[in-house]
Amino acid sequence: MTRENALRAAERTVPWPDRTDAAVIFIGRIRTPWTSRLDCPRQGRKDGPLCRIEVFAPWDEALPGIDLYQEIEVLYWLHRSRRDLVLQSPADNGTARGTFSLRSPLRPNPIATSIVSLVGVEGSALLVRGLDCLDETPLLDLKPDRCAFTPLAPPTKGDSDVGDPATGT
Amino acid sequence: MTRENALRAAERTVPWPDRTDAAVIFIGRIRTPWTSRLDCPRQGRKDGPLCRIEVFAPWDEALPGIDLYQEIEVLYWLHRSRRDLVLQSPADNGTARGTFSLRSPLRPNPIATSIVSLVGVEGSALLVRGLDCLDETPLLDLKPDRCAFTPLAPPTKGDSDVGDPATGT
């Protein structure tokens, strides 16, 4: 069963550092049908329920042009997740793997990314399919899916860098 | 030409809010060949230069299992980006689009995501191709690419949710 926050056999935590390095702001909130973490899907699906991404002012001023894209990358903050787990046991079977080898919501920086289908825009809200998160999840960012996006900026020197130049190591 | 931080014609900023909502920690740093933003590629490429992702202790304890995946999603903090732009003009041609319709590094939460090819693991460092960021960029997260990852956790009720249940709206 999906857990709330209890530790399982073979899992390991580390002491949480006594510092922070940068701050995020919540620029909106995500409305989904799921009000318990025990019900959330493990991954979003393209034919999943319609969800609503509400963008707060003044950040709704950054929406113009988003309807040019059918696939949007959504970043959100998993506000109910513990952050100190380095080894996790998703199957709760006595074995564990590193957090970075999982897409678990429990991570040092609990930032999730999903690719969603944009179904419509209603004022400052987006209607989408493909999410997997709790109702009321805080929104961090929206951007066109990398595969659909062509840069508008002029080319840079680095665009053509390939192979193995010195990497400073 | 790629800009540093100057504002362009048709661009718009909003006042930066007098609050923060959550804090991130930097769990490592990324070493790349690019030391100026003017040289960074606009997007990473799979045949791009070898880059090195150094994971700081104690977060290196979360690496076991990452070598099971060839494609890794990397999240990083664009520490040199202004955050208050809502309309941007990447081509600097007098027209602008909303920040959320661009993959520009200038965003209210300057979090970038890239999909990289994992070339090797050296202790607590990953050798990868596909990045586009400045040398010394702070690392936020690593996770298997969504397409390669199959959840290990048991199924949930939400896994099978499709269609249009009430979304609370």
C-alpha cells in the first residue's frame, strides 16, 4: 500500500541540512480528483481525468502563447513529501534503492515533472490530462514540452559543441 | 545575441513578491564546458560534450540503482537568471511571448529539466551527455527518464482513473 510518511525496512534517511540555498514561489495550484496520496496514480496517463491548473496573478501574464503547444511540461512541488530519504523501498519488500533511481515523490527537493496534454485554456487556468498529483498541489512552472519546442533565440556558439572538450575536470 | 540581464523592447516584468513559499537545497553541481551564458547551447544534444554531475554528500547515498537507466532526467537551478519576466522577446525583434510558452532560463522559478544519456558513474559523479547549462550550475534532482521507468510500488486506485470525474471545479 502507498505509504504516508512511515519508514520501511531497508530504507535510510540522512540528517536534514541546517541551511537552504534558494527559494521557490508557488505560482498557482493544481486541481485534481485525488485528495489522498493513497489514491494518486503512480504516473499520469494521457487518457487520465481532466485536471485544472490555476495560475495566480501576476503570473497569468506569462501565459500568452502557451496554446501554441499541445504538450506542456508541468513542474510542481510535492508539499506533503518527506525529504530526507536516500534509500527507499517502494515495494516494501525488504530491499531498497537510491532515491535518484526512482521517480518517488519523496526526494531532497520534492519537485515533480509531468508532460500533459493541453485540452483548453480558460482565462488564467489550463485544462490538461496526464497529471498524477494530489488536489491543491502547488504549481512551480509551465513550459512547452522539449520535443515540441524550437528555440526562438538566435544560435549560440555552444549549439554546435559536440564530442569531448575539456570539462574542467 | 544572447543577453545577460537587460530588458528588451516588448518585454514585461512584474514586481517580485515579498514572500517565499518553500526552499530548495543544492545537492550537487554540474561541470560543463560553458563558462559564459553567451556560449551555452540553447538546448542540449545527445552527441554534445561529456559533462560531469557531482553529487554532494550525503546525497550520494541516494545514487544506488541509477546505473540501471541510460536516460536520466536532471533538474537544476538557473542561478544567474532574473525571475520577474512575464513577457519575453527571445529574438529581440519587437515581439514578445509569455514566459510559459518558452523554455527560456528566465522564469519565476528558474528550474531547468534536461534528459541526458548516462555514460558512466565515477564514485559520486555521473558522466553524461545532453546538458546545456553553465559550468557550476547547482543540481536539484536526478531521476530516471519517465519513459524508461516502471513504478516499483504496488498499484493504486488512481492508476486506472480515466475520463472526466469531478475535478473540484
